[in-house]
Amino acid sequence: MREVVLLSCKDCKNRNYATKKDKKKQTGKLEVMKYCKHCNKHTLHKETKA
């Protein structure tokens, strides 16, 4: 079952992206390099609680 998760910037802590994740296949927290419009650069975004 896929669930919606929020991604927040590691530097400024803003929640910038929402994506879907399969909870059965990926049990750990999702970490992706994405562009943060508040920091004006690519930063690490981690999964947060909704």
C-alpha cells in the first residue's frame, strides 16, 4: 500500500515536497537530494511525519 509522505529540507526545515512511498518495500526513512526554493540550492530532503 502506498502512502503520502512529506519531505522537509535538512537545512531550513521547510516542508517542500509531497511524494508517495510503498511502506512494505521501503521500511526506512526516505532521503532525496531536491531543490529547496527557500535555500536556493540543492539540499538533502528527509521524510517527516504528516
